[in-house]
Amino acid sequence: MASRNRVLALLALAELLGMSVWFSASALAPQLARAWTLSPAQTGWLTATVQLGFVAGTAVAAVLNLADIVPLRVYFALAALAAAACNLALLAAGGFAPALVSRFGTGFFLAGVYPPAMKMIATWYKDSRGFAIGTIVGALTVGKALPYLVHGLDRAGAAPVVLGASGAAALAGVLVFAAYRDGPHGFERRPFAWSLVGRVLHHRETRLAIGGYLGHMWELYAMWTWIAVFLAAGAGLGQRAADVAGFAAIAVGGAGCVAGGRLADRYGRERLTIWAMAISGASAAVIGLGAASPVLVLAVALVWGFTVVADSAQFSALVTELAPPHAVGTALTLQTSLGFLLTMASIQLVPRLVAGVGWRWAFVALAAGPVAGIVAMRRLQRLRARSASV
């Protein structure tokens, strides 16, 4: 027990540190937009390009079965170091196009930091797996929020934010390489096979779990990307207050992930995801209506931030339980690849809606994701109930 708890603490710390590079440019977006004369759409691409790089990285990893054939600590360490280097290149970018290259590379290599960590901790936890993966996702949620906090507390320039995040990611790689070993519940390993992705997609239960995840992802990253901007422009907070409040709205999801894991282990993963998506979708629909009251908006933002990611780990936990054992790493990588591909559309949709209908209604469209996700999870719930009764 003590051994697996130490591994959980190690991986949670590594995810917190490693994923801090994700939103480096997003936290700096207002000053980068001024410095480079960026349009709102271009500003959105500073985050969307990380998603694009992550999609490309996870797609390559899925096709090549990397998370199922490469030793996970080596894969994680090399990927974290490469992501740190790409993020560091943002300081030398000097303009929009080079910044996109830096952001793409950062996302590409983070594909070796996020999905493998979920498989890694699953080798240590067979029971309480929802809690364990929830803790990992909670840690990376806080990690992604850290650049907003650094930027908001003292209006730090680009160098402290970027250097701090890159150093954290590099440290994550070193820690995992030096201290991580696989646990006693390892997954079956087979030689590389081009057909592995197809086998995952033809497995109905895994496909439904991925479908629920896609509904969840439609909402998640658009909320994370634009919540601080909304709090500043739509709710009237000052930029510094909006950055700190944005950090809080994202970071509170760390607690949501841990709580969600505990509840999922007790009441069922499908049930937890349905609860979380119902509350987060409702929050997306109503938050713009309270823009005249900063206190009300902050309250809704915290509820939204808590629930919008509380279910995230449970989709991954389901995949580790439902997918063919020799394809778990590939299934997790494919799941995240498809999910992050979808986020590119929702991230770009929000500023266009703001231009058309204003912040009051812009987030309402994000509620469509949870609705679709709930439908998929209800189907999976019924399918598993029928299988259990046979």
C-alpha cells in the first residue's frame, strides 16, 4: 500500500510539473496579443495549436503503439524534456508564426506525458483505480492552471512564466526516469501491430466510453481557455483579478477529479460521469446570464471548474477496464487524440460566438457536449448492466 501511494504521489507531482507548459502562451495571451497585434482568432490559436500538436502526437503514438511497446518511464521522460524545450522556444519566437511552431511542438511531445501516466498508475491500482487516475488528472489540472497564477499574482512578463513552466516540465521527466517502476498489475504486451487501433474502435464498450469522453472534451478545454478572458471582458473583473480567478476556476478541478474518483469507485463510473456532465453543462448554459454580478459569476465559475473535469479521469479508467488488455495504452492514446482534436473546434467557436452574440450566450453552445456525453454513458451503463445479468 505504502509503495503504490508513493508512486501515486510521484506521478501526480510529475503531471503537475509536466503539464504546466500547456497554457504558458494562453496565460500570456493578452500581452502577446498587444505585442504582436493579434486578432481574437489568432489569440485562440495560441492554445488551439497546442491541441493540434497533442492530436498529432497522440495519433502518431496510437498508430505506432508507443504506449504499449516502449518502456513507459523512458517514453515519459524523453517526452517531458522535449516538451520543455519546445515551450522554451516561445521566448525566442518574436511573432505569431514562430510561436505556433513552438506551441505545436509543445503539444506534440505532451502526448508522451499525459496518456502514459494513466497507464502507469493503472499498473499499481486495480481497486480504487478511479481515485488513482482521478488524482493524476487532478494534478495535471492544477499544473495547467499554474501559468495563470504566476502571471496574475505579479503581472509577470513572458520570461518568468515560460522559464518556470519549462523548468517544471524538465524536472518532471527527470523524476519519472529516476524513480518510477511499473507496478504489479501490468498489462499484456504484444509486438507492434498496425491493426491495433482498428481493434480498439471495433470494441463497442470502449467506443462508448470514448464517445462519452468526446462530449466531455467539447466543453472542457474551451472553458479552460476562455474563462479568464470571460471574467475580465464579460464579467468586468480587472485583468489581474481575472487571472487569479481563472486560476482558481481551473485549479478547483483538481479537487473535483479526486472527489470524482472516490465517488466513481463507490457508485459507478458511468453514474459519476452523468452527474458531472449534467452540472457542468448547466453551468456553461447559465454563467453568462449572471455577468452583471461578479460574485455570482465567480460562484458559478468555481462550480463549473469543479465539475467540468471531475469526470475526466473516469473515462480513462473505463478504457483501462474495458479495452483489450494488450491495447490499453493505444486505446488511451487514441481516446485523448480524438478528444483533443474536437477541442480545437470548440476553442475556436467561442470567440466567434462572442463576436456574434456576446459573452452572455457564448458558452451556451458548450453545453451540447455534456448532453451528447450523457447519451453515450447511458448507453454504456445499460449495456454493462445487461452483460452483468447474463
